[in-house]
Amino acid sequence: MPGATIDLVREFGMQRARDIVNEKRADPKTIHMMDGTGCVLFRGSTNTDGYGQVWRKPNSRLHEEGRSAQAAVLLHRLAYVAQTGRNVQGHASHLCGRRSCFADGHIVDEDAVANNARKNCPGDIVCAWHHHVLVDQCKHSPKCIRPEREDVSCCLALKESDPNWESQEPPSGGPDPAEAESEPMDDVVSTAEESTVEDTGLREAGRRKGGSRPVILESSDD
Ligand SMILES: [Zn+2]
Ligand SMILES: [Zn+2]
Ligand SMILES: [Zn+2]
């Protein structure tokens, strides 16, 4: 791993690291995942292991001309420096398991055993409705980051999503006007069922953008 041997703190420093990382995060080829993980995936050059890399002149070679003065820098390691000001001493371990990710807080410095133990970890099973942990499946510290599942929710969510339940008012506010509009069209049974499923999806998506975030923030602080 050629990039791993560079002393990134000395050869780039926190400020240059930040500048490069921010520049690449703003690159249109970079993917900002919308799956609840907050992952930021680099879609540019990768090394043979699949880690994103950029080519830049280290501080000690800034005065030199031409491309030969540039070094391959692994973007996730640079992101760690940009956030912490420190070099990774052990493994630059991805909490999210995505090698091309260089999101803040997704890379931790830990030993090989801890890094390898994260492989195949399903992550905690979290209620898709309220984002609280239902089954504590991840024993790692800090917790692994995994995509939110759409198909799991607590029994309270079942009640809330049931239109016949008495106090069905959504926690994030009043009823959606679009939802009310779609109801008169429900005269065909199959269409009505389909639109109910779609509505539920829309409501969940809307709620996720809106108020019910505090639980997920709490767990990602670990
Ligand atoms: Zn990530
Ligand atoms: Zn885990
Ligand atoms: Zn719940």
C-alpha cells in the first residue's frame, strides 16, 4: 500500500487534507449516499484494494515540477487526518465497510483484529419508523454503520401506520395534504392497496427527513 507509508500529517497537514477532502466531496462524481449511513463514496481513481486515491504533491516536494513529484494518497486516510489532525497508527478501519467511503466519522484507527471483526457484522437492527435500536447485534465499539432497513419496525409503528388506530396522528405534525387528496380515487380495490403501500413509503421518507432524528444522532456519537 504505497499511500499508507506517507506521513500525511507532515506531508499535507490538517488544513491541506481538509481542502483536498472537501474538494473531492464537492466533485460531481462523488456519491452522497441517502441510505441513512451518511456515506460519501469516491468514484474516481482507486488503488488495487479499492480505496479511493488522489495524486498530490507532498509538502516536501512542492517546489518540484511535474507529475513525478506527486504521490498517491489514500483518500480515507486523508479524511481521517482532515478530521482528527492525526495519522492513523493501526488500520484505517471503515465503520461502514465501504472502502471508497471518506465520510467524516466513518474511519477509525484500530488494530487488525478489531477491523476484521467488523466484517459481516449486520449492524444493529433499528426501527425504520423511529430509528431506535430493536436488536443489539453489533458488539463493536464504536458501532458499525449499516444502511437503514425499510422492513423492520416496532409494534408501536404498526399501530401508528394502521388507519383504524385511534390516535394515528403522525408524530412529526398534521396529516399530509397529498395523502388526503389521493383517498377519493380509492374505488378500485387493487389500486387502493397499491396506493396505501406507496403512501406509507412516502410518509416514512418524509418523516425521516423531518423530526424523528434524535435517536440516530445519539447512536452515531459513539
Ligand atoms: Zn461510510
Ligand atoms: Zn459491528
Ligand atoms: Zn419504533
